[in-house]
Amino acid sequence: MTTKIIQLDPNSFADEQLSEAGELIRDGQLVAFSTETVYGLGANALDSAACDAVFEAKMRPHDNPLIVHVLSPADFSQYAHTENQPLLSELARRFMPGPLTVVLPKKDIIPDAVTVGLSTVALRCPSHPVARALIRVSGCPIAAPSANLSGRPSPTAASHVSEDMDGRIPMILDGGEAEVGLESTVISLNGDEIRLLRPGFITVEDLKTVTDQVVISPAVLSALEQGVRPESPGMKYRHYAPKSPVTMVFGEENSVLAFFCKKLREGCGILCFDEDVSALKKLGFEKNVISFGSRSDLLSQASGLFDALRRFDTVSVPHIYTRETSRDELGLAISNRLLRACAFNCIEV
Ligand code: TXA
Ligand code: MG
């Protein structure tokens, strides 16, 4: 199969440019598309066979459910039971459309192929014009995981989608680089309580403006214990992994830099901040050092992380060492993705 790439200026395109994409979706085929978080791999969410094909194209484990994308939170009630959810309308008013996904009790119209048999469905209204146009032109809700091969870093550019999906899907809608660069915040609701299942651009601090009862699932920052049933199936997989193993290094500033130098001499890779790149350069190290953003700029870290992880696949290193980052606000999402890339392997130096 050849993969057709359609370039779209997200600020100025016509729905007609997506008419072929809409036909593909209605025909049960897959289309990768821009969202504000990461690229998605879309299928008609009401078509079981199309959703099965998503799992196949991504080589995704068959117990990890898909997020369903719709145009407006007003559409949620077609697919989920939204009654008795006292927080939902305020969450919708504050954060939708945007990078927030809510897990709700599903209605029968959503096939098991989407939810892998769970009684809940994850719903999200993307804000990106290309994602919205694809939903509009297709005329159906779009089930879409991130458009990477399972286990690989999520794609933040169409070129990343091509790396993983070329020849596996008929079309990529290239609406430019993803603004946020990390996947949506995923929450479930329990009366007046919000449970954070996956941190993202909508932060705990943001959610606390809606209710003070925000519980962070323990799996956000630590490995699930053997035999514990995950609140969200995605929690149990190693994610975002480059080909070489990654370890997070904790310690005093000077000890960490000295450790990085030692590992660079051994031929390892260092995934670090812009500031470390300058410091290591002064010490004579440049090769195998890749930055994911500035230490003081969480937005730059979020948008740079997955690209930096992918860039390590173009260099051959036996091991990658990285740093811890702030866990405040957007830092929680960055730490969560980094820790998962490390499969929670951390060392103190
Ligand atoms: O930003 C995003 O959310 C992107 C774009 C494309 O919208 N999508 C995305 O999908 O990240 P995916 O499949 O890579 O991640 C979906 C996560 C998984 O961790 C999955 O386990 C969880 O959402 N999830 C989906 N349905 C769920 C459910 N019913 N209950 C609990 N977790 C669910
Ligand atoms: Mg994913």
C-alpha cells in the first residue's frame, strides 16, 4: 500500500481537501491526522472491523482501548452515559475542545473493538482544525490512538508517522508539528472526584480549579505492581521507548554531569536539557548528546521530548541516560513519559 501525504496549512484549508480522507474513513480505512497533542491514527469508531485494523496497523496489544474523538462535549451523550456526572459540564466548559480525555460509562453503540470489552469509553474533543475537519467530513466519531507503532514514542510530526506507518496506512493528513507534543490528559470521574489516569497539558493544578478532589493514580509515577489490575490499560506497557534502554539519573548537579561525562566516554547517549548540552560541550562532549528542551521551559520540554527520543534511534548507543525534570504542573506529564521511556529504571549518583 502506498501512503499518500496531504499537506494542510492548519490556519487555512478547505474541507474539500479532506474529501478523500472522509471517504477512506467511511470505507473502513485508516487515516493519520494532526491533533494539538500528537498525531492520531483514525478509524470510524462505530465500525468494528475498522477499529480492529487500527490495532493491526499499530501492532497494539489487544487489551488497550482507543480514545473516541468527537466535535463537541454535547456529543458525549450519544456514546456514553453522561447523567449523574456533576463535574462534566464544568470540565467541558473550561477545557474543551482541547487536550482532555474523559472516561465515562459507555453506551451500546460503541463497539467492543474500541473499548476492548470494558464498560467505559474514553471521549475527547480535539481543538486542532485538521482533527476537527476530519471528524466533520467523515460524519462519524473517530477512534484514534497515537499514530506510532506500539511502544514507540508518539508522533509529533508527520515525518514521525511516516517512519512508523509508511506502507501500512493509505493516508496521512500533515497539519504541521503538534503544538503540545504529549498526549491528552486522561481522567475518570467518580462523583465529585477526578482520578488522573494519564497526566497531560491539562494539569492537576488546572483540574483543581474544578474540584479540590483530584486523585493522581499511583501508576502515574511508579511501576504497577505485579498482579495489580490497572485503572487504565495503557499504564501497564513500556512506552515511548527508543531502541536502546534508558535510565533516569538522580543526584547533585556536579555528580550528574560527571556521570554523564563518564558514560559519554563509554559511548552511551545523554538525553538532557539545552543547558546540559552547553555544559557538556565546554567539557569536550558533543556526540550522542541530545536535548529535549530548556530546563526552565516545560512547554519546550513537552514539545521536544518525543522527537528527541526518536532521534536516538538514528545514533547507535548501547544505553541512554537522562535527567529527572520538575514534577510541577506540565512537568508531571513530562516526568511520566520519561519514566515510562526508562521503564522506571532510575539510579542515584
Ligand atoms: O492526545 C491523545 O490522547 C492522542 C490523540 C491522538 O488524541 N491519543 C492517544 O491515544 O494518546 P492512545 O491510544 O495512545 O492512548 C489512549 C490511552 C491509553 O493509555 C488507554 O489505555 C487509555 O487512554 N484508555 C482508553 N480508553 C480507556 C478506558 N475506557 N478506560 C481507561 N483508560 C482508557
Ligand atoms: Mg499511544
